Amino acid sequence: MIPKEDAKKITRWAQELDDDIFIDLILTEDERSETFRGFCDHLARIAPNVKIKPEKGEESTPPAIQVGNVRYQAIPVGKALEPFLSVLANRDNPIQNMHVSVQKKLFDIQMPGQLKIYIMPHCPFCPRTVVQFLPLAKANESIKLIIIDGALFPEIAASDTIHSAPTVLLEDQFRWTGSIQIEEVVDMILNRDPSQLSASSLQAMFEQGGAVEVANMMLDCGKIFPVFMDLLVHKKWPVRLAAMVAFETIVEENHELAGHFIPFLWDCFPRAEDTVKGDILYLLGKAGDKGVISKIETLLNGPYPVEVIEAAKEALEALK
């Protein structure tokens, strides 16, 4: 699985390790999961200090190797190996070679940013781009870095309209190809419009207990982030719960802004699962807009489970 020359490099690298290193191996039903499993098993045999922790990913999630806030949707062999080993070892000061002005901007970044780097196996410039961007993720936990092999995952590359490598995407909104100036990317991460955050970045904030922070960002901007709407009716309960906490914060601070949710929530209700229907009704009750009372009343005699009917009654009580 791992070429002989790469195995020799890993052996020399492993001899300098003092502590164990842990890798999360994200496995799914995708048949390419076996390729990732094979690489990690071989890596652990060559370097016993590397401990592999398999995790079951979501159906829609591609297999990957996760190290901290760096995710490899690629098999790091050949020229891609040394940058990968540097991520694992995490010995060096990640920003020591950056200009002082870039270092300052990097430390000022509070808002999460997701960077994707598309690489190709035989691209001579791709390893250098990965090396260039790894320090950003190592220096600031708010920056998530995903390295994607466009040849291994052509369908993902096609969905992002990738035509060449290396290509760097920020929040699926901003794009750089070829020779990339790291200063420009850092500046964009720092100064971009927070309403352009991706759903995955907001979810990352939720996972770190940042639901109220997300609400405050929307309150400060005076507008609802488009992707946040979908998180309110997300099929996964932890994501939905965090979004509901953010919603309640907005209701307490700005009723007018919270009112923007109501048409969306009511539109989602008919096609939502029953558990989500109950949460939608809870949110409509919290929003405090009496204009939806007559609409909710029509649900009381509808073909809904007891739980949904009870949620409708509770929403009406809150509104009345």
C-alpha cells in the first residue's frame, strides 16, 4: 500500500517520535474507505507510535484521515507524504517563516474558515501549496483545512467546478489557482462577510459550543445567514438543537429579525419529519408572532402523530 521509498522515510521519521500520535480514520460505505484503511494499517505497522482510531462517518461523507483540524481526503504518498508527516509530528513553530503582518492577521482571526485544497497525484506544485497552507490550520484552530485528491474524488471536484490543481477554495465562495499568495488568503479569511460562512463552518462553531456566538454574529450584521436556516431543520438533533439555541438568543434580542424565520419555518413544516415538525412548532411558539396562530390551529385536527399535535398546542399556549 505504501511505496518502499515512502516506507523508509516513515521509518526514519518514526524513530524520532517521543509520544504516541493519534489519527482519526473516517470510514463510510464508500468503497474507497478500504484504500484509506489499508494506508493507515500499513502506516501503523511501520510506525507503532501512530495509533489509528476508526470512526463511522455519515453516508454522504467521503472517507478521510483526520488530524486535528486538518482533513485528508487523499492518500498522502509520494510528494504528499512529507507535508502529511509534518502535520502528525507538529514539532515546528507553524508560522515562524511568515511575515510579521501575516502572523498578526492570523492571530486576529476569530470567525471560522474552511479551506479546501484540491491536489492531483502528479502535480509538481500541489505539495508546495499544501506546505504553504498547513501552518494556517496549525496556528489557528478556527481554520479548517481539507486536502482533496481530485483524481480520487472526481465527483467532489466536479461539484466544486475544479479544472486545475492546485486550487484553493475558501467557504466555497472564493477561489485561487496556480501560484497563490498566502497573504491574500489570510486577509480574505479575516475580513470576509460573515454571512458568507458555509454550513460546515457554522456546524463547527456549534460543535465548539458557539451557538450564542453565531446568534451574536447575525445580530451584529442585522441579517440572518442563509445557511443557518437549513441548520434549524437539520436532520441531526445536535445540530438542530444548537441552531435552536441561537434562534432563541435572536428572539430575546431582536424580535423583528427573528420574524424573518417564520415564512421559512412554515414552508418547511409540510415536508419535515415528525420530530422536526415538533421543533418547528416550538420555534414558531418562541418567535411570538400571533399571525401564525390561525395556521397552527388548522393542524390540531390534521393527520399528525400525538407528539406533533401536542407541540402545536404548546406553541399556541406560548403565543396566546
